[in-house]
Amino acid sequence: MSYCLTRRGIDHVVLERHRVAHEWRAARWDTFCLVTPNWQCRLPGFPYSGDDPDGFMVKDEIVSYLESYAASFGPPLREDVDVHALRARDGGGFELHTSHGDLTAGQVVVATGGYHQPVVPRYAERLPHQLTQLHSSQYRNPGQLPEGDVLVIGSGQSGAQIAEDLHLAGRRVHLAVGGAPRVARSYRGRDVVAWLHDMGYYDLAVTEHPRRDSIRAQANHYVTGRDGGRDIDLRAFARDGMQLYGRLLGVLGSPVLRFAPDLAASLDAADSVSESIKDTIDKYLVESGIDAPTEERYTPVWHPRQEREELALTGSGIASVVWSIGYRGDYRWIDLPVFNGKGYPNHYRGVTSVPGLYFIGLPWLHTWGSGRFCGIARDAEYLATRVDADQLGVAYPARVDGRNVLALGS
């Protein structure tokens, strides 16, 4: 956002609670890597320029990429500034209460993302106190956890990859499987992301998607870029000793964990999504006259014989739990009428009904690419155009140290 505002000559300031790339640096595990190829990293004015475009940057490389991007144009960045409240200002514009004093601005771009509060259910309090419990944002490596089995709850991208990380380290893993879909890493000679890119899937607007706004709540497909990229096959994990269960429902007395009898259905549904994506690719290849190598379809390597609906923790060997069931958005600091009944900001392409207030960096802000490095440039350029145009109608001289726009978050 700052890059696009700078190119238009729009004076602004960026407020960052910590420092550039903080979440990537502080809230990812040691072996974390991108699940999209490096060539999709296309920040405005700063495409990936390394020597491994088809590879997947690991955590330290991602941090370096973002730090180098900031250094490439020198944004007016103020780090270690926490914004406590954003409100309408009498006479127009906005007032912000921060850890470094109060500010005013004519326009504000909220770039804080959509993942703020780690979700851990209240019934986690009923688990034995001697169990080590972490949210996925706190997990770093297998050695961080005490000896014994590990229960990972949730099979989205983080849960599936953390379960793999523990499994590869020789830990005995129990995984409570949810409804997240999966996708193959490659198909018919190319990374699936490359086929989807060519087919325009990352350019599909949310208003054109069959599921419309509801697609924003769907979990991302699990896959990994680890060791050059590969599928994540939960069935193969189970074949090799990982214990799989259905969705965790709660905790009974003693304590006993209770699971839904939906493991087989969840595995089948995830496979079905992956195979349907392959069907779409096949159709595209035929219609486009593209000659690509053929490939045998996936054959399940394991099926649950009998689903286990209860697990007594006593005697199970489980010594730690990693909660990987996501985050909640938290916009309580924004005291403006722009949210729906679920606390999600109402907007069109990041533009809200409150003049001068914009959002960027949300999943499906405009397209599937909006929450990825591949689509943020388009969203930022669009909003910079709107900021520029909307300034012409601003009738108040609200400023921030001589700047008219605040971009919150880096």
C-alpha cells in the first residue's frame, strides 16, 4: 500500500505495532515455508528475483524478502506504534489513539490482516494441567515439546504441516481431522498452482465465485512446499503410524476426548476436492489444446476400519496438545459502523461505506489472490487509485504530521 501511495506522490505514514515481517518472524515454526511457488511472490515493484522460482521460500527467506522490499523504497514507517482505537473525528476524518499519542488523518487504510486472536476452545481448560498446550502460532519445533505423544487438533494448512513436522521427527502423533480440503502439489508435469494461475483462478473475483462471500470462511487446501514441495496425504501418515480421529467435539469427565464419527467422510471429501481440481485441469488442457504428460489418479492408501469416538487421556501417552483450529478477527479497536453481524468489515474491494476508510490484505478481499503475495499488488494499486480520487472530495484539512493518509500494519 505504501509503495503504491508513494508512486502517486500521496504523503502518508505507516504505523506498525512491532516491526516489518513480525508475524512471519515470530509466529511461524522453524521449518515453515510457503505453499505457493516463489514466482508467485509479486509485491508491487518487487517480484521474486532469486534463483529458485519454482521453489518455496522458508521462513528466514520470507522475512528477508519482506525486509528487502521495505528497504527498496524506504516507506515512511514508524515501528513499535500500537493503535488502540480508531474513531470518527468531529468535522470529518479520523482520530487515532496510539501508544505514542493521538493522531488525526483524513483517510486510513487498515492493513492488519484477518488473523488476530488464536482460537483455543474453553474446554481446553478441562484438560489435565500437566499437559503442555500450545496454539499453532506458538509451536516452533518438536524439541520444544516434552517427551511423549503429541495431539494435533485441526488439519488445515498449519495443523497438517505441524503434524508432518512432528511425524518426520519420529514423534508419535495423534491428529484430529477437520473439514479442510487438500490439493495435489503437482499434476501432469507442473505444479498445480501454475495450472490454476494459467486458468485465471487467482483472478476470480469473490462477486463472481459461485459461493460468493461464504468462500471467505473456507479453510485453505493443505499441501506443503517442504523439501521442494509434495502432497500432504493424511492416509499415508495413518498407514505409517499416525493416529487419526474425526473432528474433536469436546471433553468428557476423567478426562476423555470425544470425536465425531466423521473421519472417513472428511478424508473422502478432501480427496474429492483434490481430484475435482485435477478434473478441471484436464478439461482446461483439452479445451486449450495443450499437450501435457498423462498421470494416474490418486489411489487411497489407507481407510479407517473403525472410527474411534473417544480417547481416554490417562494412559494414552499424550503429553502435549497443539491447537491448530485457526484465528478470529479482532477489530474492536475500530469504533466505526463498518462491520457485519459476525464482526467482518463490510466492503467492496476494500472500500467501506465510511468515506476515507479502507481495508487491504484480507482473504478474498477481491480475489483468491488477495490474501497471497500474488494478488496484493492489484488490490494496493486499486485502493491507491481510490485514495487519490477520494482526496479530491475531502473538505477537511485533517493531517498527521503533514500527512493525510495512515496505513496501519506492515
